[in-house]
Amino acid sequence: MFKIVVFDTKEDDFRTVVKDYQEAALRYLWRLGGGGASSRDVWVNVNKDLMGKRTISRASIINFLNSMVDEGVLNY
């Protein structure tokens, strides 16, 4: 089955294919160096990164992390 990938050509680099909170989540996990984190840890750190811009729900973080596991990008 094919999936449609949407590119946002107004953005640069990583943000052409992921949203701001998704980028923040992945960058937080990469900074941990493979140590892992709970969805709550990711949610707290993403909202710190987005402070002053907006907030993101924990459900959005959980859904994103689950999709990254389904795609094989992350594991637990």
C-alpha cells in the first residue's frame, strides 16, 4: 500500500516533511543518544521547545511516536 507524503515547500530542511512539534520530538530523542524516553518526557520537552509559539497535546505526541514506531523509525 502506498502512503502519500506531503512536502511543505515553504519550509526548509527537515520541516518540509514534518511539523514543528514532530521535529522537536525527534531532536529531543536523538539528543538522548538511544536512552529512550516516555511519551510524557517527550511531550514536556516539545512544549518547552515550542514555548511562546504554541502548545501541543500529549495525544498528538503519542500518535506521532506510534506512527514513527509503525514506520520503523523508532522502537521501544
